[in-house]
Amino acid sequence: MSKVLGIIGEYNPFHNGHLYHLEQSKKITSANYTVAIMSGNFTERGSTALIDKWSRAETALKCGIDLVIELPVLYATSSAENFADGAIKILNSLKVVDYVSFGAETSDIDILSDIASVLHTEPKQFKTILSNELAKGVSFPKARENALLLYLNNKKYLNVLSSPNNILGIEYLKALKKYKSNIQPISVARFEAGYNDNFYSGNIASATAIRNIVKNGGFNILKNLLPEPSYDILIKNFKQGNIVPDLSVFEKQIIYNLRKMSVSQIAELPDVSEGLEFAIKNAANSCSTLVELLDNIKSKRYTSTRLQRILVYSLLGISKRDMELSKKTVPYVRVLGFNERGKFLISEIAKANPKLDIVTSVKRFSDSCRNKSLSSMLDLDVWATDVFSLGFQSCPFSNLDFTKKIVIL
């Protein structure tokens, strides 16, 4: 009987570690088909993708994925909790996925599941401990980590919560519990380079290290760190002037937007709370670079990732209302690319869930969609692509979501 594997990622860019994870996941699950839920042109850590979503979808397909579905920008640029929630919500809505695999520092799924259960059920004692930790003025992630360790009171959880990959894996598990999903989770232990490590060893490097290599022009190194299709597509984009190295490309636009916005408008950006809007407004009025801006508003209460996400929200015009609506909505399935097996998967998905909105033409869906939440979500995806293309060194294109064809291999 056929088995379908789901993978969630940014593939920014697709590197040898991703290939290892994909191959191991297929081996463990004996899956016949693989579907990837992939971020679009902006990412969870509050930055840009290095190359556009169609190029990354093509890379994924050439490296072994069968069907690539876009994670809408409202989830892709959100916290780990909402990122995971949106991705699992899409995978679950397909009604054909048997497994979801993620990379983590531990392959012990039971340890991650124990933590996910606490976060899902939120026992009264845990909530009290969390409130006490937050009162100390630390960031929410740190307060939650401290509260979980105090509540679980077992040394085996000590190092689990210090890794971004473990935290994201826990959020996937929490979302699976939330939606009572039958999808079976598996964890593949990462090796050598960690999520945010800025170094490389042999032929393995984190996506962070690779992006820094690209920014510093070290393309000769990349051949050892990327599968051949990923390297070729990255170089092609570089030669065409279609590399967007990071959020600093939009530095002036972000500062301009924040200066133009009122304090109350800044307060309506997701992740802004507790008077942070005043610090952001003051910093925007007195700074001329993103580095200065972040230095002026950072504190132990707010992680740099959270602050960078706020800058992305200001750039794209994403509001708290948009984010709240996304939590209540089952997203559409926006197809970015597929191969022959992926084509079969799409037909199986359509049969398994006839009510699901499968988007293969943005124009057709945009013209026919009567669901205001989905229409608004798609509008933001289109806008995010238009903004992203302004970062190209070549002529910035508009309306790419309407003119770019689905990648078919």
C-alpha cells in the first residue's frame, strides 16, 4: 500500500543536510510519495529567502520531493508556534499524508511529545509557573523553557529546549495533537552543523552558513555543500541578479514605513505588545540602518528574531487581525511544483478532500474565491512576492504570482 511522507521546510537554500534528512525520512517510512510544505519568499526568522519560491521548488523537486506546496506568508513569517500550526493544518487537510518528518537534535520522539503534551493541555500548575517566569522580564521563549523544565522536573529534558529545531519539532507535535491528526510524526537527528551554526564541516553546513557564504561571494565553496541541482539553480539566479541576501535589502523601505506609521498603527503589528510600539517608533525616527534600529529596540524581553519578524510585518503590511484570521482559517493548497508522482498526488488529494481549495492558477482562484479570509491571505502572498522582487539586482518584476508557471518536471 502506498505511503505519503510530509516534510515542512524553507529550503533556503536546499543543502546536503536537507538531502540527508529527505533520504533518511524516505528510508524510515518506506514512503512512495513525498509532499513538501515550503515557505514562500519570506522566512520564519524574519528575513528574506535567498532565491524565489519557484526556484526553490524546482530544486526540491530535482532533489527528490514529488509535490511542493507553498506555506502562506502569514504562517511562514510567524512564530514557531503559528508556523508549525499552519504547516500541519495544510498537511492534515490533504487527507492523504501518513507521516511527517522533521529534523531535530534528538530523534527521541517521546521526549519531544512529552513537552508538546504540556504545551497543548497547559495544566494550571504549568501556567502559574510560566506567569512567574514572565514576571522576571525575560523573553517569552526563555520563560517558557524555564517553566517547562520546572514543571517536568527531569534532567532528560535539560538540553532539549535549547535547540530551535527541537522547539519547532515540539510545535509540530503540538499541532498534530490540536487537530487530532492521524499523521504519524518521525524525527531524524541532525548531524554536524546545527540550525544556526555559522560554520561548515566537510560537505555539511547550515543554511545560515551557506547564506553568509553567498553574501561574501564564496561560490567556489558551495559545490561541496549543496546537491548539484541546488548549486546550479542558485548560480543561475546569481548570474541573473535575482539573489536577495537578507532583509537589509529593504532597509530604507522598512524605516520609511515605520516613520510614516503612527504609534497606534505600529501597535497593530503582530508580536508588538507592552509598549514596544513606542520604542520602535522612536528608533525609526532616529536610525538610518536596520542594525541601528534593532540595537535601539532590543532587550532581554524580546528576541532578535521576534523583532526582525516585526520589521517584516511592517514591510508587508501584515496586521494582528490578519494573523488572527489565519489561525481560524484552513488555508488553500497553493501548488508551486510537481513531478509525475506529484501529479498523481494532487488527483488523490482532490478525491480525498473535495472541498479543499487547490490553487494551480492564482488568477482563477482570485477571480472565483468567495471566502474573504482566503482571498485576503492570497492577496498578502501576491504582495509579498511583489515586494520580494524589488530586491532583485536585475529589473524588478511585478505580478510574478500571476505570470510564473507551476514548475513541472
